[in-house]
Amino acid sequence: MSEFDHDLQSIQEARDLASRAFSAWKQWSTASQEQVDRVCAAMAAAAQAASERLGAEAHQETGFGVAEHKHLKNIFASKNVWESIQNLKTVGIIGHDPEKKIYDIAWPVGVIAALTPSTNPTSTVMFKVLVAVKARDAIIIAPHPSAARCSYETTRIMAQAAEENGAPPGLISCMQHISLQGTQALMQHKYVALILATGGTPMVRAAHSTGKPAYGVGPGNVPVYVDRSADLEKAARYIVASKAFDCSTICATEQAVVADRPIADQLAALMEQEGAYFANREETDRLRKLLFHPDGSMNVATVGKSAQYLAGMTGLSIPSSARIIVTRLEKTGKDEPLSREKLTTVLGWYEEEGWEAGCERCIELIQFGGRGHSLIIHATDQDVIMAFGLEKPVFRIAVNTMGTLGAIGLTTGVMPSMTLGAGGVGGSITGDNITASHLFNVKRLAFELSAPPAAAMIPGKTATGPSAQEIERAVREALNEILKIGT
């Protein structure tokens, strides 16, 4: 079959799935809260039961990360996400203000086109299906081509559980014939009401360019500042573990340490004990050339790879115990490729004197590649913590925790999510962790609180033009003026 034929198949599949989803949604939009919750609970249980197998399949198909870590992400995206939304009201009256005499009524969006990445394929599918169906929406998954099989299998498991518990066929589906043209056809289809895109910058831009409402979430470039007041042993343990987790395939993973100079040497030594290998200048230069192309784009062959794998690619000799590779850097921006987001086990390292200088370096990193996304801080000085919270142009500041698991809501109180908004500064329409409450609209039933002002009830002059008498009078006045001029 030619590539052209595949594109046509993909476009046709997108059209068919959108039509089926719209028909299913018209039925599902009338579901009761009890029906919705029964279906979602069944889907969450089915996804959790298959989470280990699906994690292994994702690792095998993509070659990214660690199968055991993908298993943990799948547990999070099924069990934890469901627990966070199971008591959320998404049907009928969801709020009432007796004083203002307003009722809030949930109204589903409709059919959602959900673009999912190759780095977190199965967990993102689980999350998006749960939050969409909880909001009484239909959802069509458009997976990354390199994760098509595991994404489809995850969708199939959840769709089967949903239908066995009363959901209409076609409510949950996944494209199998993946192409750029097919994904564009899906996003532009008349029955698609909203796009939920998680992935690289080109994907997010494509979602926003359709003219439809879109939650688009792109890359992060997350700095971690370690203050002189920090618990250094904990910071070292968390930073290394977080960067090594699933080989740094979560967008909230730490990308560069900004160490307060008085504690920098001690922090480095503690990180070495946890499995960090500090590269020398020559090794750092090899990594620059390996991880990024001359135009600044990432070398996909290095994404989601272990430190040992990267060492083999560059000829580095690192200890067998090494979990991440740390590169000492001085510059930020285009002249330093390693100051970019690195979706692999390479971590930048900067040293700055005092929290004010550390703050400035963090802002430089954020502005270069992660505006609006996330920042991590290790400190016990509450004034420093609050200064970072108030001043950084990001919408998640995780304190004394792992960036990877803190920003998504596993180790913090933020809403559990696999799609992290970057706000207006990052090109998103929200800075929230996306969840079910973002996927339905709210209409308001509002009763009169006071009578209208009296002036509003008095008939006024209408704009129908002058009367015949007014025209005759104006003509006479004009003639009189002409006669005066003549005399």
C-alpha cells in the first residue's frame, strides 16, 4: 500500500470515528451522575488491572524509559486520577448560590480530539479517557505513531469496560491509521468540539491553529533551585531519582540544578552518592553534540535513554552505578544547547551566589524553554520559598519534592493530571493541571434580584427619522435664510 493510500485511510478513519463519537455523545450527554460514575469506576479498575502489562508494552514499542516506572505512571493515571475526580459533580445542578439566586448547571463540551505523546502514551490515554467521560464527553485518541499499538490497546481496554457498564459504542475510540493528514482531519472535523493536545511544540501549534477551543500543553524546561537552607541529603536523593525516573520522559522533570554556591560542592558530592556522574568539559561537549542537532532540535535517538545507554553512544566511561549524567554549564540560551529541555538522563548544573542570583538564573531557563510550566525549589527558608512562588513565571512551584511526581500531583496536593497547563505566558489557555472540570461548560440559571430602574421602562424616541412636520419646518427655515441673504 502506498503512503498516499495510508493517508486516505487515516482521513477516512478520522471521519468515521468522529461521526460515531458524535452519535454516542448525543446519547451519553443525557446520562445520570450514577451512570457516569459507574462507567468511570469500571474503566479506572480495568486500566489499573492492566497497568503493568501496558507499561511493558509502551516501553517495548517506543524504546523509551523504564517499564516499571511506566507501570507506576499507569497506576497514577488510573487509580489516583479517578480518586481525584470521583466525587466531582458533572451532571445537572453542580452549584447553587441562594443569596444571588443562581444555579450552576453542568453542560458537556461534546466530542474531544485527544492528541497523546510517545513519551507517556498509555498513562496519558488513561487520564484523558477518564476525565473526558466523567465530563460526559466522547473522546477520540490520536496517538503518536511510535506509540500507536500500546495507545490503542489502552483505549480498547477502557472502551470495553465502559460499554460493559452501559456506555454507548463509539464513545471512546483510538485511531489506528496514523498520519499527519488524518490527525488534522480529526481536529478539523465538524463534530469535534475541543482539542486536548499533549506533546511537542509542533503538535500543540497544530491544535491551536484549527480555530477550535484547545488545551495545548507543550514542553517544559524545569529548573530546580537548591538553597543554602535546604535539607541537602533529601534534595540530592530526590533530584537524582526524579531525573532518572522513566529516563526523564515527564515534562515536569528537573532539567537543570541551580545550586546556591555555599552548598554547591556538598550537594554535588551527595548527588554523586545517589548515582549522579559529573561529566568533564570534553565529555560535556560530546553530549552537546549528541543530544541536539545544529538547529537546536533534539536528537530523538537519545530521548528516554539511560545514562549507560548515552555513555555508550558518546564513548563516555561512567560507573555502572551511574543513573544520570550532570553537565556543568555557565551560559543559558541558544549558545548553550544543554540549557534546553532534555528528555533524557542528562541534567544541567549552575552555581549562583545567593537566592536572588539563583532566581535570575531560573527565570533565564524558564524564559528560554519552559515559560509557564514548572519550577522546583529545595529550601526551608520560608521567605526564599515565597519569593520564588511570587516571582517565577510558572504555574507549578513544587517545594521540597520530586519535580517529576510533584507537578503531576502524586506527591503534592495539586490536581492529579498528565496534562499541565502553562498559562498565557506559555501559550496555553490555563495554568491549571487539566482535569474533568475543564471539559464541561457551566450554564447559569439566574433569577431576578431587583426590579429594573424606572428609566429603563420609559418609552424613548425611536430612530425612525424626522416627521413630515419637522421636514416642512426645516425647509421653511432654510428658505427664510436664503431670502435674507438675497436682500
